[in-house]
Amino acid sequence: MAGKTIVCRCNDVTVEEIEALIDSGVTDIEEIKRLLRVGMGPCQGRTCIPIVISILARKTGKKPEEIAPPKARVPVRPVRVEVIVGGADE
Amino acid sequence: MSKIAIIGGGIIGVATAYELAKLGEEVVLFEKNYFGSGSTFRCATGIRAQFTDEANIRLMKYSVERWERLEEELGADIGFNQTGYLFLATSEDEVEAFKANIKLQNKFGVPTRLIDMDEGKEIVPILNTEPFLAGAWNPKDAKANPFKTLFAYLRRARELGVDAREHTEVVGLEREGDTITAVKFRSKGKVERVKVDAVLNACNAWAPLINGMAGLKRDLVPIKAYKHQLVKTEPLERGQAEPLVCPPSWNDAYIIQDGEDGGIICGAGIEHEAKSLDDVEPTYDFLRGVLRYAVRIAPPLRYAHVVRQWAGYYAKTPDSNPAIGKLLDNFYIAAGFSGHGFMMAPAVAQAMAELISKGRSKVPLDWEWYDPYRFERGELRSSAFQIG
């Protein structure tokens, strides 16, 4: 892990890692998400994705509102498997 | 040197671009969305040679050998790990079928063997052994990180001079006789044109659209998109279910521990033909259906949390085998992978690059078996055994 400023607390991704990836030419937020796993943890990107968007906007000269957040995944919050499958095995 | 256009920036297109550049060809690659956005970045990460016919076994044995050396060749971590595939039998008839498959796989050098459930439990500590009679175990089957793998290929391809463009949509092909002479593409709202010497259609679920642009019937290679979904749990302690574990008789349900973070990926053959090529919405029916299988395979999963669910396409042909070969004099296809594109990519990319550049390949790929014209002739292969 390069750098000390953590952006994604689920997967320990830092500002420096995000900046380095953008500098290497990866500027699509869907690709940044998958390569660094930022926003793929239990919080589903609530904390980190807005920060990633602001870093990406600054580095690429875009306005933050021009960068769509990556596709949101269900479930919105983690759900215990037993809640979904019910009590007894079938 | 000739100029070769590759349409489709998934693993097949990007890996073929790399292989062509290695052979000294000039390559331009077009991806209409972001790299990997079609099927590659939605796959379940599995790599196996446990197929049930000679063509797929031989191709995948070779592909696994390429995978084994790929991190070194590409100079990057791609998360490749030979954690095996374990298929589980629920009846005596299935045990006999496993034995026949194992015999065929062994004949071509794939070291699958039949194991009892004591050994199964050692390999997969959270396994529920009770419903199963035996397992087919190949420790050389594997998994890899699709994101890292695609970008490792892409970086090397670009270093070798490949012009790879994403968010660039091909909108037309120019054809004279049986030769494609130019590709028209739209980039930032503007249509441009590039003269080419050859074209590869690597668009998988979208391949029929490109065939249509080449003046071919869209159903010449009848690929249909089926929505396949996956569910993933929170990270678990490593080593709980590292192999892909699958009882085929339970609707092809499987679990596999993600090589990256240790979450359990759960899949099943609960599929629907996609309503359109942007229909990747997950469904609650799938979530409940796949987890009911998952907790029967590994009961402790009951207490894990589901973190994410997503969908992608199996771009399926009528026999679930890909279409790989030549469609016109200089127009090629490698598409319709039916869920097996990621695992086959190292072998297919090399074979396709050699075919385009040299007219023949040393890869053990049975061109007749995968012939894209077989559907028009009404020849179907035995259905390739599906599962991640």
C-alpha cells in the first residue's frame, strides 16, 4: 500500500494509489473501482466514491458532476444469508 | 506488416491484440464502452481443463499451461492461483459419468482424479459432505483476477504499439467482395475511418451486430445473450473454499473463494435470455435461489453476509461452444464463448493471432470443432460442459 491517506476504509485504498493509477492512464471510474477494489467492500462506496470522483475530476480537468459514479450494487447494506434463505434447509 | 482491427475490448480482444503485436503486426482495437465491460469483468474467475470432450480439454490444457507462465510473461500480478476445481456427484450414475470424463481428461494429460468425501473435506473445510458420493478433483484448475489480467495484457499490448481505444464504437465496415477494407468508428461524437488489412470480431454477445456490419446474416453465428448472475459474501478466512466447488446436478450451482479478498462467489445455472443487451439488473429470485444451493454445499455460509450481486452475459451459441475462425477472406471471429472466454483467452488469443498473421497456428485448437459456419450447416457439437 503506497501512501498514508486512506480513501476506501473497507479495502485500505489510499489517495496515492488512486492518483498513481490515474497517472498510468486508467481514467474510467469503473476500471479504477475494479483495479483497486475501491467501493467494492461492505460499505458499497458510500464513503470513498465521492472522494474518488473529486480526485479524478482534479486530475483530468473535468467537473465532478460530469463523472457518473460506478453502478451501484445490491444489496444496499450487507444482508445475512440466513435472512434470505429462510430458517431450515430445504 | 499489415494493419489489423480488433473490435471488442474484452479479454479475447485485448489478449489477441497483445499476441498480434508480439508477432510484429500493427493493431488498432476498439471498445465501445470501457475495457472489460461486456463479460470479462463480470466473470466468476474460474479456469479449468475439466471439460467432457476432446476439443475443449486439449484447448484448455494448453490454455492452463499459458496461464501458468502468464504473470512472468506479462510482468504483472494477475492473481493466478491453481486452487483446483472440485465437481461433486450426487448419484451412482453421476459417479460413473465422472469416471468416464476423468478417463478422457487423463488421456490428454489433465490430472483429474476421483476422490472420496474425506479428501473433499480436507480440500474444502466448510463442505457439507453428506449429500455427495464422490468428487472429480483437478488440482491444476485455477482462478485469476479478471481485472488485473485484462490490464496486464493491455499494458503490454500498448508497450508493443497497440492503439487501444475505449469509448470508441465501431459503426460500420466497408467491404469489397469478400474483403473488409475499412472500419468506421465514432469517437467523441465524430465518425472516422481507418483502412485495414484484417478485422477480428471479438464482441461476444454483441458479435452478431458486427457480423451484420460485414454484410453477413446476423444469425449466421447465432449468439444469444443469457443473463448470468453472481452473488458474493463478505471476506472469509482464506482456505475455506479455495477451489471452485460444484455439484452439477444441483442446477450447476457453485461456490469459489475470491482470490483477491476471500469473499465467497456463488453462482448457479439460473439463467434467462437477456431482454436486451443492456439488461444486467440482478434479480431477487436469483439471490434466493443461488444462496439456497450455496448453504447446502457449505452450511456455514448461512452466517455470512451478502455484500454484492451483479450480472453479466453468457454469450451462448446453440451448442455452447465458441465460434472461432474465418468468416470472410480477412474477417475473423472469436465470440460466443458461452461463459468460457476468460479461461480460454490465453490459448485462443495466441491461436487467432497466429491464424491472422501466419495463416496457421501451433496451438492445439480444433478449428473444425469451433468452425463459425457449423451452425449454418446444421452441425452442432456436443454441448460444452458449462460452469464458470
